[in-house]
Amino acid sequence: QVQLVESGGGLVQPGGSLRLSCAVSESTFSLFTMNWLRQAPGKELEWVSAISGGGLISYAESVQGRFIISRDNAKKTLYLQMNNLQSDDTAVYYCTKYRSGYGRGQGTQVIVSS
């Protein structure tokens, strides 16, 4: 079973930045698409961004231009650079192979507040 461990969350002021990481145990990490999703308090799971094994990238409209997804296949790690954070970005962030959220890790909490 693939192990996914997210980290890097925390409390940040509006306009600030955070960089999330997701360490993946699977040896074939470089071959598959990885996703970031988030779940805000009281809301459904929301897809945020994806990056294919070959580097094709897509973003949700709500984060386009502010978030940057990347991956280091040698380190088997997925990243999410989050800039100009707003209160609406407050959520638990998850990484997963599946856009549906299936198989996601334990998540990392991001709180955007002054």
C-alpha cells in the first residue's frame, strides 16, 4: 500500500506563503499523476492541482496564478507552493494519486488568518 505523508502546513497571515510537501513511498512515483486536494471546514473535498509524471500541470480556477505544483521524482516528493494565501485557502490539504481523493494521506492543516 502506498504511503503518503503531507507536511508543511501551518498558520499564515493573508498574503503570506507556504510550501507543502508530500513524501510518497511508491517506487514507481515518477510514472503517475499526483494531485493536491483540500477540504475546508464544513465543505466537501475540493481538487486543487495535478501534475503528471511527465510534468503536465493543471490548476483549479480558485488557485490559478497563486499556487505552483511541482515534483521531484528522484526524491519521490510532491510539492505545492502557495502564494498570496487568502482566508478561503484555509483547509486541510491532501496529496493523492486519485483526483477523487481516494487513498489520500493524513493531510496537513493550513490556516490563513490575521
